[in-house]
Amino acid sequence: MNLYLEGIISNLTEAKTYSTTQLSAEGINVYLNTEAITIQNEQKQVIVSSSSEQKAKENISYGYLILAMGSSQYQTDFPLQSSQEMINYKTLPQAKQAMTHLQSAKIVTIIGAGLIGLELANTLAKYQKEIYIVERMDSVLFRYFDKEMTQKLIESFPENVHIFLNNSVEKINLNEQKQEKEVILSNKDTLVCDEVVFAINPRPNVNLVADTLTINQDGAVCTDQYLQTSDPFIYAVGDLISIDFNDSASAMYLPLVTNAYRTGIVAASNIFMKEKIPFSKVQRTVVSKLFGFYLASSGINKTEALYHGFQTSSITKTYTQKQLFAKEDGFELTLRLVFDQESKQIRGAQLVTNSPESLEIINTISALITMQASLQQIATMDFYFNPKLSLPLHFLNDLALEALSKE
């Protein structure tokens, strides 16, 4: 929906990776407008029903089955009446309906200041709408960034974007006479708006298999390292599953599109290839562009490190044109490394910059985290130097050296 509102695509249906025609050309049969009703594990069959007037049922046999039902946004903490006043836009039908409401709205309240909420706020703000963002934590993007790294982002919000931190929504009332919605906050403030958007992370759609497969305590389908479920002939991928994150003790639910792609590739490979590929631990690497800044994060931040049992320190430094090999005027890159206090192993990294080219840095750091690289290794790591293109000391060498000297 953001791509459409920003004019990058001309129609919501363009937001596809492949068309049905392309898939059919690869020998892939696509059943549109068809619902899976039941999975008969012992018979290795899926009973489906078409949405045609006849509601015809059909049995589809399988050798192996991959579950990719994705996730949905639920509002379990709100009364039914309040839930009905909110906008979701995860599915195509939801997005089409949301477009109608949001384009005509003048004042919009967004519940959640994660990537979903802030990206929508960034888009709607360009239409000169008044935006209220409600977040229960004391900072934005708290899953990915430490508070210090996002302060400049908050300060850059335009005048029509207002943030309410340390707040949650208790109730939403509809003023039918004025066709307005009243959002009651936990601090008893009331926000009057035209529309309310629910922008909280989704939950897995497991109803189809909840009674036949093992489900984790977090509601996700349980899989092994090869993405095989409790049924050896059924795999699960994407937003349905929890995956191993960093060096944490247990799997985590991380509904990110990158994980959906990669788990799909691994599951398919393990069905068709002789040698199975384990799904490696992820670093939850994300990037975004918000209010003129490019942001990236990988691994854990300093705030959440304690929840994983890590004692960490961090080093943060801002690089400018004079310090880095960037040629554009006004270049700025703020980079933070989070590392273990004793071993000096890199646990995570965050960056905020005005240069999109700098985002590639986070992929390098993600690889270093996966390799369990230490500050000592990074300080002397072999990065290129060319007097026409760079400074003698790469900024990662520089940052690691500074961290070691301060420790």
C-alpha cells in the first residue's frame, strides 16, 4: 500500500513477485480463489474448495507439502466494537478497503511505532494529513534500535506528525453524529481522528493445522532445523514459524519478508536435494527509509541484550565527509556496534545515514555477526584501500579500534 501511495506502483495488484502466467510457464499449477479446508495427513491429501457458486470440493494429493499460509493482524486486546473501528491492510482485500478510507481521511491515528507504523506515517505525512502515532514503549523502532539511535529521527518528524510514547490504546469510540473516532489513551488523553490503523506485528495463521501438527507456545508451527514439521512429509515456512535468532537460547517469531524468502528456498531445497540444508540462525537484518533518513539494523540492540542473557557494551560514532570516502556534500553516517563485554564478540549493529549507498554496510556487519567476529578481528580486518577511493583506515577498523581503546 505504501508503494501505491508513493506512486512507485500504479495499482495494488502490481505488488507481486511473480504473476500466475509466469508460474504456469514453469510448470507450477496455481489454484486461485481456492481455500484449503482440511489436510488429511495419513492419506497425504489436501481437501480444497473453490469460491465458485458450485462450491466444488477437490482432493489434491501430495508427496510433500509446504505450508505457507502467512500471518494476520489480530486485535485481541480490544473490545469487539473498538476492533471494528480499526484498519488493517496486510492482505490485498484489506489494503484495497484501507485505501478508500485513508485517502479521504484528514486525521489518522496509527497504533504502533515499529517499522509498519512509521513507514505508513512517513507515507501519509506527505499528503499533509495530521498523523498521531501511539507507542507503548519509550522509543520508536525499539525491536531494532537503541533509543539514542532514533532520537534524531523523532526530532525530524514534520509538524503534522505527533508521537505519543509510553502510551497504549484503551478504547476506541465512534462518534456517529460527527463520523469521528475517539481514541482513549492509557494516560486518559483523547485523540479525535477520522481513521485508526492497527500497525502491530501479525500472528501466524495456524488454524488449518492447529489440531494435527505440533504448535509452539508462541503460536507458530514447530519445525526442526530443516523446516520439517512434526509430520516428516510437511514443511512450514515464512510467517508460520519461529526461527533461531542470533545466539539466543530459543527460537523467536520474526515475521520479516527476508525470512519468508529464505525459508521457502530452504524448504524446497530440502525436498528435492539429496543433502539437506539447515536453516541458519538469522540476524533480523532490516533497512528502511523514514523522514529523510536511511536506517539499518542487524543482530540485537543493547537494550534487549539483557533479555537474552548477554552483558554488552556499545560504541557509537558519527562519520562525515571529511572522515569517510563519500563524495557528496553533507554526508553523515552514525554507526553503533554492540559487543559482548568479555569476549568482545559482535552481537549487533545499527546505522542511521543520509546516504542510501551506506546501507550495504549492514550486510557486511550481519556476516561478521554470523561469523562471531570479535572487535580484535575487525580492528585488523583486511578491507581495501585506494587513495582515490578511500581513507587508509576503513571505518569498521576505526570503530573497532576505538571500542577496544575505551574498554
